[in-house]
Amino acid sequence: MECEFPTINSNKQEIIEIFNITKTIAVLGLSPDESKPSHRVAKYLKEHGFKIVPIYPKEETILGEKVYRSLLDIPFAVDMVDIFRKPKELDNVADMCIQRGDVKVFWAQKEIVNNEAAARAKAAGMMVVQNMCTMVEHRNLEEEL
């Protein structure tokens, strides 16, 4: 039988701090398809004043923003990486965040948990959120922000 370990995660106060310090969000897996969660979440965040940086293998622009193929291709500082990828891919994402050196927040969306990647991101000084939606959390905390 497999052992369940608690998810490495930020608490409510840290999530409030995250939204207060975040200006630029790289959305890893931002789909151009308006029906996809990544598109709806990024659109919401953009409408609430965050600079959105799409990372997607195709397209030139999404939500009016230039699309980058990789987190490492973005030529300016990124505060948060908002991840819409499979849990096993978070190891590589954590490595890219660490390599960049400017990412403050490693955020994995609903149903995305990889404690090993999260622990590496946290050890590198990032705040970590897993299995939570940035849009839902922002909406829930809007009065406190």
C-alpha cells in the first residue's frame, strides 16, 4: 500500500503575501482555447492587473501577450510560475525556476502535486502552492488583498 504524504504547501497568510508581491505571472501551459481552465484563469488574472506571460509550444500571441516556448526564453523577471502541466513535469519546471533565479512563487494548479519538485523549489527560496487554483484563491481572498 502506498503511503500518503502531506502536500508541501503555503498557508493562507503566505498566499495573501504571494498575491501582494506578484506582478508578473508566467503561465506554463496557457492554452489559446477559451474553454480550457488555463485560458480562463490567465484571463481572470490579467483582468485583475497581473502581467501574464504565456508559455505554450505554438501560437504567437495568447490573450494579446507574446507567447514564449520555454520559461528560460523570457527575457525579463518573473514573479510567479503558474503551472498547468502533469505532476511528473514539475521536476523540470522546478529546475527551470531555480536556473532563472528570479522566480518567487512556484504554483501548481488544481490536482497537480509533486512534493519532490515543491521541496526543491522551497529549498531554493520560493514560496510553493500546490493543488490550488490561482483564480479561485484570488477571488476568495480579494477583500484581504
